[in-house]
Amino acid sequence: MVMARGMCVCRAAAPRCVPESDVTRKDEALSGTRDMDDERPVAGGFVYHKSHGLRRRPVKPPAAVDKEPVRAARSVRPAPVFSESADKFEREGSRLHFLEERDEEMLSTRLMRLGQSNKVRSAMELFDSMRASGLQPTAHACNSLLASFVRRGYPADAVKMFEFMREKRLATGHTFTLMLKAVARTEGYISALQMFSEIEESKESREALDVIVYNTMISACGRAKDWRQVEKLWRRLAENNSLTGTLMTYDLLVSTFVQCGQSELAVAAYEEMLRNGLDPSEDIMKAVVASCTREGRWELALATFRRMLSAGMKPNIIAFNSIINSLGKAGEDELAFRMYHLLTSSGLEPDQYTWSALLSALHRSGRCWDALDLFHGIKSKHPSVLNSHLYHIALMSCERLGQWEHALQLLWMMEKHGLQISAVSYNHVIRACEVACEPKVALKVYQRMTRERCSPDTFTHLSVIRACIWGSLWDEVEDILEEVESDSSIYNTVIHGLCLRGKTILARKVYKKMQSIGLTPDGKTRSFMLQHITSAE
């Protein structure tokens, strides 16, 4: 009998004992490389919802390995016919060893090392030998073997090992994490969710769940952009009083919600993270600042940005633009410009998004003249960043101020630089003419718009009609009515204006036409017509 590492390893039916280390070396010598006998074709996906049991390995005849040369043994072995769910050890047979060592901890340690080294065949022989001898591997050893099955792509063996561990109550959180990752990768996250639900329904398995298992499922659903399932998992984790989310949990939640456009949920996850006393990472805080901008939560955005600065982080241009935009939307123009000065002092260069946010901040605060001054400063110092959106904001300021000449100049500059002029830009110019009581100019801009084949919308017609009515251009009003499509709002506006200007006869004519084409007048229109009919009688 040969002793190796304090144990004697023998073939179950062999007349003599063979040290286990010699068996392992003989297996490696069959291919000339390390552990090549363990390689085999990957079976089909994980079929979890079937009953599996671990097999007892049949014993090979001893003469097949002991007496034949090694290379001859490989050359005469017939190529097996693989089925999709077949198992290599069942096809080729496996060896059981007599274990003189009876210490479960020592054998489990060896089994764990074999699994970590991806020596699947040797690990399975030791595992089956331990079971045949009435010895039970530890949970760590089983997890190591399960992980090797997953890494090597042996789904059938992995599922059987998983069922064995659940039956013997050896499954831990790491066990569930390994299986859920494997199922999500091969069968999709829906199958992994079904498996996770079954685990939660089992009392014994539910007690072994940890926050890493929840993180695994949140990650799988997040990669599939299924934010609803992510939210459900988040709520289920919160209902489990024994578990608390980690930094990774909230990182996954915030990133998933931001990518799926669910800014409100992203902000809620961030606030819960702060309540739990966790320090958010830089990526989380950048995402939260962007989400607060969309949700109008400028106070939280500013507090998060200051937290970044206090932690010694250096926000990039995107983070600066987000906080400036958030403050601008809230009308906090002074704070927005403080952030702009901080941006420049940090060595960053403002881009078109920065200027757009600053112009919007001035416009929303009613500082339209300052917005126009800033626009011309951008045009002189940073002409390369000018685009249609910056012109659009400047035109909005001209509209509010009634600066029709300035608006026409900006429109001409857009044409000169080859920028596309949209119906919205024309509307701002026409509206500026309306505010300045320049109906003829408004009509010319409208005619230029139609010649340039820019389709007027309802707002265009309403603005130019109002301008013509207050400019007493009655014929032009009737011409525009002939051109536009049937729209109740336009006819109602015309009738209101004509009645207010005392053109009752023309108002009745338009009212009759409105009824004849099947349009419904609003309450104000009917009130006007009833009032004028009564006064005429």
C-alpha cells in the first residue's frame, strides 16, 4: 500500500492500491497538457425546472488503465456520441476511490482546490468517492465545484450539484449567486427571475439569501433595461428587514433608472442611500445631478454637486452643464453664473451646452437684454459654437421685448450662416412683430416663410392673424383663412378679434362659414355672436 499525503487511494475493484496523486498525474499525462481530459463540448442551456439527482459513477475495469499503454488507451477509445443533455462521466464512466482519510474538512479542502484549479474530472471522482464512503463535503467545497462547472460550461452538472446542495441544505448565498448568473447568461433574465422567485418561496432557501443575490438579479434585469423588474427587486429587498442595500446595490439602481429615463426613481434610490449612511461614488452623483435637472430638483442637484466638490472630486464639463441647466430652469441665474465661473476657474472650456444653459437662465429670469448681450458676446468670441438652438433662445428674448428689428437681423444671420430655420424661429419673429404692432412686417415674414417652403403651424397662423386684425388688414385676414386648414382655434380667434374691433358683419360671415364646414365654436365665440345679434335687433 502506498501512502500519499496521509491517505491511501485505491481503485474500488483493483487488486492493488494506487495513490491518488499518481492517478491525477496519469490523467494529466493522457493529453500531455494540464487537465485536458476534463474538457468536453458545452451542453445545452440550463434546464432548471426538471428534477435532477447526482449519479453513482460506474467503476471501470481495472485492466483498461493499468495494463494498456497511455497513448494506446487514448487512440483506441471510441468517440462518444454526445446528446445535448448527456454527461461526460456517465458516457465514459468514472472511478471511485477507497479513501483511507476520513476527515471531511481535509477532503473538502482538497476538493475545493481541485475545483479552483478547474480539474473537474478529478474533483468529481473525489466528490463521488466521498459520497460513496458516507462523507459529506462542506458548502465551500461544493460551491467551488459548482463554480468550476459554471466556468467550464457544464450546465447539466451544475444544476445537479445545485439540487444536491439544496437537498442537503448546503446552499449558501454564493450558491444562489452562481446559479442565477449562469441561468441569466444562458437562458435569459426571465428564467433567472423565475428561479429567484422559487428560491424566495422556499423558507429554507430564503434564509440563505443575502444582498449579493439581490444585486445579481438587479444587475441581470438592468442589463436587459427592464426597470420595472429592477424596481420590484428593490422593493422586495426593502421588505426584507434582515438585509440592507450596499453601495453596489444603489450604484446598480441609480445607473439602471437613469439609463431607462426614470429620473424620479433614480433620485429616490439616491435619497434612500443617503438615509442609510452610505457615501455615493462619483458616477452616482453625476447621474443624480442629471436626474435632478430633469425632475426640477435644483436644491438636491446643488447639494449633490457641493458634495462632489467637498469630497475632492473634479466634475467634468457634463456635470457642470447639468447643474447650470438645473439652476437656469429654476430661475436661479446668479447661482448659474457662479457655477460658470467655477467651471472656467477649473480649467474647463465652456461648450455650446454651457452657453445654452446660461442664455436660458437669463431668459427665464426675465433678463432678456442681458441674454441678447451674452449672445452677441458669444458670437464675437466663440463663433464656432453658435447653432440653431442658441439663435432660438435669442429670438425668444426678442419676442418678449418686441425687438422685431433685432429679430429680423438674427433671422438674416441664420440664413447667412446656412443654419436651418424652423417654423418655431419664424414664429418668434412674427410674434415680435405682433408685440411691436408691426402687422405689415409680420405679414412679410409670413410670406417669406411660405416661399421658403417652411410649413406654418397653428401658432404661426394665430400670431399673423392677430397682427393683421389689430393692423386692420381685413383682406389679408380673409386670404389667410382661405389658405389654412379647418381649425376651430383659428376661426374662434378671428371672430374674437373682429368682434372686439367692431367688425360685426365680417364676424358673422366668418361665423357662418365656420358652421358650414362643421367646426364647433367655443363658448366665448357664441357669447360674442349672441351679444352682437341682440344689439343689432
